Amino acid sequence: MQNPTREIFEMAMAEAEHARFALAFSSEEGARTAILHLLKAGDRILVEEEVNHANRYYLEHYAQSVLGLKVDFVDTASEDAVKENIFDNTKLLWLESPAGPFLKVSDLTVLSKMARDKGLITVCDSSFANSFTQSPILLGVDIVIQSCEHIDGHS
């Protein structure tokens, strides 16, 4: 059964994010799970080292122990550090910008291009800089995660 409210919300989010489409999940965990299922056991994920606690825990535990993915944490504000940590089996670059408790910013345009040139999928958790202040899709990111708690003021 279709949910017209959800469909309207997804269309509005797609427009706000400058994306072709959007999917709404009941939790960030659901969104993370859907993204990780694009990969297969043995694939590597390169992740911003200051990714939020929930993402870090999920990637360290679920991604590695359940899905068999290798997760490497790196300072994505350093282009050289990112380049040095992309291996043949690296399939996804997981960014968060601004990141962590100190709101570190990474150059999404440069990192997205680098990832695309290496055949990687680029994901950006842009919850701290919601779609009204930052547009990762326009900067080259493939998938954007947005937490509605930051869009609507934690209500």
C-alpha cells in the first residue's frame, strides 16, 4: 500500500537535496544498512575519522562483523591521507561534513572527484549542515544521508 505522505516527503527531500530521488527511512540505521548492502564481504569502506558516534559504532561492529566489510578510518580533511588509504578493494568513501563534535569540514568536491576517478561510491552524512545550508549532491557526492532531527529542530 502506498503512503502519499511519505511519497510527498521523499519528493520534497529530493528537491531540497538537488537529487533525482530520495528515500525515507524510519532511522539512520535503516539508511546505513541500505547503503552497506550495496557492497559485498571483503569490500573496504574509507570513513571520516570523526564520524558521529552512532555511525562509528555501526560501521565498526555491524559492517565488519555481520557484513564482512573492512572499515578504515582516516582524516578526510587530508587529501593525501585519503589517497594513501584507497586500495583495490575500497568501494565506498563515507564522509561526514561537518564532522564530529568539532565540526571538521572536508572538501566534498575534491574528495568526490577523487572517489569517482577510483570507481568508489561517495556517501556524505550531511546532518549537521542540512540541505538548506549545504548541497553535497551538487558537489559530486553520490548519496546523502540527512537526519530529520536536524532539519526540524530536534522535535
